[in-house]
Amino acid sequence: MPHYAILIYERETPGGVADLPPELLEEHARVEDRITASGGTLIAGYATQPSAKTRSLRGAAVAPGAFAVSPEAMAGFFIVDARDLDHAVEIGGFVPVLDGGVEVRPLLGG
């Protein structure tokens, strides 16, 4: 099956993950089971550190922060196996977000 990246974007808060409601974190804990039940496979999944700890590179220039300046920042990601893009979008719908969204990207070589 092809690989897809499920990118999670949330509005950043000072406390990061600690500021998320417990119910949302409980929903995140169930995502892998939902992926498996749909016929997909979770390859990897990680939460990311706050944007303040991010560094962006353009050639040899290194700058603090992310490339895009927006109210939402990348909060985490999953790499999944899915039958096709529609299935990957279905899986993306399993990911709970409080104040942001999810992006689904096909990966090369998967």
C-alpha cells in the first residue's frame, strides 16, 4: 500500500500539548485503532515541539521559527499506509483537532 503523511495543524498555545483538553488527547490515543479498523496501517506518529524550538534553513542561512507564519502550527504527524488517497483522507478525518486542521500528502517511494 502507498504511504501518506497526515499533517496536524493546531493553534499554538503557551503550554503546548498540556493546554489541550483531556478529551482531545483521549481521542488521539484511539486514532491508531481507528486506522487499523479501516484497513490502514500506522507507520509512525509524533507530536512536535513548539514553533519557538523550530529552525528553518534556506541554503546556508538558518532562521528561528517555521517557514509559514500563521495562527496554526504543525502540531504533529502520522505516516500511514492506505489503499489510495481517498482512504488516506478518511484516515485524516480520524485525527481530532481543536482549532486547526489536517493535511494529507502522498509520499514518494511508499
